[in-house]
Amino acid sequence: MNILLIQRKQEFAKELKIAWKEEGNIVDIAGSYESGLQFFYTGDYDIVLLDTWMKGGDAFLLAEKIRERSRKIGLIFLSEDTGFFWKKRAFEAGADAYLLPNSIEEVSLQVFALGRRVKAEAEYRKHRYIYADMEVDLLQRKVFREGKDLNFTEKEFLLLSLLLKNQGLALHRDMIRKEVWGADFQGASNIVETYIKQIRKKLQDKEYHWIKTIRGYGYGIDERKGE
């Protein structure tokens, strides 16, 4: 695993780094808000451990920034502060766990348990698009909502997958037609519009408005609604 420790108590952080590196993990240590943010933005971490206090900034604001950037990463507060106020702030900022630095062994048990869950979820998502309560299985080439197979045709599946792959972007209808039906397609000029209508009906998208029409251009999916 790739682990980032952003801690004021550097001694304990260094002990954790030594122990975790011996087990084959990559571990970085930061001692301030700015250095922690820089490590996070330039690295690829599975787990981040924060302290409630840190030099140069608000630890809870940093946690919120990390969570905004990635909802999949394991986020843990490792702090000597035991009050309910600190724990409440941590979980409100997006933490998965709140640990006391009692011992290397105890912290390691919980960190690696969360790490296994993060890895399992990443493996599960590798061949899927998950958006709100919709799941697109790229191996089975099926679309589900709340576990129910929506019986998408091949072209409907390809079109929806294309939109999900490019969440937040506006795709021109000509580009969609080329990607889904091929550059030599000679069929109806409104084929994209027809299939978008079919997809919306199957998804019951009239209620959720996931697929956006960009007037005079094409279509896109609002990535914010998928959270």
C-alpha cells in the first residue's frame, strides 16, 4: 500500500514508517498542512493519516480537501485528542476512522484492515462504472439500478458507458455517433437522439436528470450527481 502520514508527532510517525516499510509498503511523512497537501496532490495514496493539529493550517479543512479529491481513499485521524468534539469534527470532515496512537501494533491492525477494504473496492470498481444507484458492469456488459438488470442493448450500453467514462464533459453528437456506431455509419441522422431517449426511459432519468442535453452540441453526464 501507499500510505501518507501527516503528523505533528514525527517520532511515532517515523516508527510507523519503519514498521510498515518492512512489510513492503511505501510510506511518506509530512509535518505540516502545506507539505501534506503537496504530497497528496503529487502522490497516489491508498491511506492518509492525519493529526487533529498541524503546523500551517486546519487539519479538518485538509481532510475535506482530500475527501473532495477522492472518495475512495482511506482517511484516518491518528491523534492523542480523545474528546468527542475532535472525533465529531473528524468524521464530519470525511474520516473513515479515528485512532489513538497507543501502539504500532494496534494502529497497524486497523490501518491495514481499512487498506484491505480500499483495495477490494478499487478492484471491484476496476471493471465497473458506479454512478448514484446505477452500476455499469463492463465485463458482463450490463446496466443495473438497485441490483435490477435494465436489459440494455449493445448500442445503449456503449453509449451510456461513453458518457460515464467522460463524466463532466460535453460530448458532441457527431463524436458519440462515431464512437458508438463507427465512422462509416450511414443510418438515421438522429440516431444519437433516439438512443438517448431510450436510455433515459430505461434509467427513469426524467426524475433524476443525470444525462444533460447541451443544446446545439450534444450530451453529457453531471459528475456531481453521481456521488
